[in-house]
Amino acid sequence: MEKRHAGCCGCHLHGDHGQTNQHGLTRRDFFVAAGGGAAGLAVLTAARAAGAQSAITPFDVVPPKPLRVLPVLSVTLYQRAEKRSWRPWGGLHTEEDIAAEVERIRGELAQLKTMAGVPVEFLDVVQFRPETNRDAIIGADADVLLIYGATGEVRPLITPDKWNILFVRHKSGPVSLWYEIAHPRLLRRETDHCVIEGLTPEDVVVDDLNDVAWRLRALYGLRNTIGARVVCVGGPSGWNDGGKMATRICREQWKMDLPTVTYDELAERIKAAFSNESMARQAVADAAAWLADPAISLETDRGYVERAFLLARVFEQLMREHDCSAITVNECMGTIMPIADTTACLTLTLLNDAGAMAFCESDFVVIPSGILLHHISGLPVFLNDPTYPHHGQITLAHCTAPRKLDGKTLAPARIVTHYESDFGAAPKVDMALGQVTTTLVPDFENRIWHGFTGKVLDNPFLDICRSQIDVSIDGDWKRLVTGMRGFHWMTVYGDWLKETGYALSKVGVRWRNLTSGATVEV
């Protein structure tokens, strides 16, 4: 039976906070039964006493899939006919013009490869002329058709089987025919309503390569979210009654693969890790090197940190075995503590900082937003509990948060206990004051997401989950109060609202941008 009350919501329904687990065992008894016990702790203690090498061994993260883009130049040369209109709009009139345009496109693609900021593979430019085999283009091994609507016909290229971007020129080169007729003839098919499948007004770009770049970022994020595989320790779930359909939605709408690793299996893996002297030495060494950072303040038992590194290696193995870079932990408020004799909080921080996606609570209402936002931004994301919006601000908190929030530098952090259990190791990460952030608010039914930008106002230390920030809400914060849905939110550094809205439009999710006031219907 799927457990649905996973989560850090401050209520009493989670069961024990450090007493006994569902098997009636104390934390120490369960840890001994799992194979850690005194022997496992002795291995770690001996490794610490021996003084293991202090360099941190990098975690091995499965790389994401690049976005494959096929550039297509639609072009036709027209023959002069006396005393009649024989040519349409457009600035390509000779083979020399076409050859120059192909080289211009190749130069722009080289720029886009850098501007996109994500892994994009551009295939070589192909031309679509009246005699061209259209099926060869449609069937190409590409995720996106980047169509340059110079002259000729583009309508046969548009299908819902691929993502399509139509680029037309006003002043960036010879003017394009489809700069004139993209809306009336292509989108609306000479009616008053957009009726073509596979292309929307948001898919048309005039001149600006930046407008192509951010769309490619969005599609890259979507490419790596649809069909993503996430290892689910304790099984997939969704927050409370509202999230009871989250697993089905993820599998059907997002096409995700959610393999389960049971806690019995995890216990056996931790038993093996604790008895592996090499792994134990490495965990001690990695913890020592990590704690040597002057930006770290250790305010809990050092052993919790060492065991968090060991648990991270176990999670790393699970992701490698399942050929993915995402993992989540169900019932992390209690079940994992007696098995690992630490909390998962710091473990998830370490994996996120290494470039993986590691989420607590196995809440698949919000996890798709984290995967999407991670790939769009290229940064680690912060899954959090929201509070009540007020006076244009809100507090966001959780007992795990990345430190490498900008993708480069490790933010200062106090390593304390997990709040609700007062046990283990959890980071209280100080985020950069004034930093622009994007926050996504998914709904339980995956029908409409809200999003907004803001700035980090404060890093308080209230009696709530350890990593906590006060952020401003750019835009109509009262609309957030009346329209809030779901529970958990997702936050990341930077402004990624355009990309998020564009990506959601491709999967049938409405988007409400609270900062701009725009709503994208689907």
C-alpha cells in the first residue's frame, strides 16, 4: 500500500520522532539488526583514528541527455513571369544567396551553442525545397526542428511529433517571407483561430538569438524531465491526501520511471558499506576534508556527518545501478534514521552539490518541478515547505538544502541536528542576501503551476526546519494567497520563469506567472 503522509509538516501523524519504528524496534536495535551496530561503528572509528587521506572523492553523477536540434532552411527559388506577380516576399533570390544564408545560420548556431548554457547538439543545416523528401526531415533523430522560414513552404514540416521553433528575419539578414505570413497562414490557417498542431505563437522568434536560446533551455529541461528515472528509497509517494494521485500522474503525464528500493534492501546495503573498510576510510576522509572548510560550523556529533557521507556513497551506487542521477527518500522523518544511524538531510545536500538531484520525502507532486528547474538552470534546487505569504514575503524552509546554490561556490552552513527529531546531521545553509530566486508552486493535480521571482531577504534561525530563508514575492503576492495549491515548493537561484512557462505549455500544464501577471492557457 502506498504511504501518502510523507513529509515534514510539523504534525503528529508521522509516528515516532526517535522512539520505535514500524517493526517495534528502537533506533539502536534496528541499526544493530541492519548490520551496523558496534562493529560498523568500530570500522568508522578505526578509520578516523588511522587518519585517512583528506581529499574529497568526487561523486559520480550520470550526465543528462543533450538536446538534439535539426536546423531546417525552408527556401524556394522563383522564376520570373512577365506581367504577373511571380515572387513572394523574401530576400533569397539566387543559389549564392542561399549558400550565404546557410553559412549565416551555421555562425548563429555556433553562438547559440554557447548562449543556451545547456548541452545542445546541432545537426548540420538541411534545406527544405519543393523537391525535398519531407519525411526524411520529420523522421530525423532530433528533438527540435529549428525552422528558418525564408521562403517557400513550411507547413509540411510542422507536426506534433517534435518540438518546433520557427525563426524569421526582419533585420538580422535577408527578410523572410514568413515574417509576413507566419500568423495568418501558418498558425491560423487563414481563420481567426490558431488551429495548427505542433506550433504556437510562443514558438515563433523574430531576429533575436536570445529568444531562441531560452526556448532551447526550456526544451532541454523538458527533454530531461519527461521520462526521467528516479530511484525511490521506500517507494514513490505524494504529500498527504492531495498527493495520492502523484505517482500515477508522474508515470502517465511525465512518463517517469520510478524504481523502488525497499528499506530492507537499503539496510543490507548499509550493512555492506559499514563492513567495507575502504568505504569507511573514504567516508571518514571525505567528512574530514568537508568539515575543514572554514565556512562550516559543526554543531552536532561528527559521527553523524561521517555516516552521512557513507550513506551518500550507498545512494550513489543505487543511482549508478539504475543509470540515473536522481534519488528520493520516502518516510525520511523516521525510517531511515535507525537504518543509517544518521539522517538523510546532509546526504541529500552532498549529492545535490555534486550535480545529482536528491530529494527528501518522495513527494512526486513537487519532484517534477525540481527536475525541470534543475535542468533548465543547471543549478541545484531547494525543495522546501512554504509558510503563509504576508506583506510581500514568505519563509521557505527544510532540513536539507544545497550549499552550491550558484553552481560554483559552497555557501556557509551550520551543521546541526534535524529539527523534528533533534538527531543526526542537517545543514542550516545561509543563502546570499539579495540573490534573485525563482520559486515554483505545483498543484496536486498537475493542471496549473504558479511561479514567481523574489530576493533573499534573510536567513533566520526559527524553531522550524533548519535551512530557512525569507524571500520577497515579486508581483501580486495576494494572488498567491488566494490561488495557492499543493504543498511543497521548489526554489533555485536566478530568474527562470520564461523557460518554465514555455516548457509547461508543451505538456498541457497551465502556467500562472505571478511576477509578470501572465497566465498561459493550454
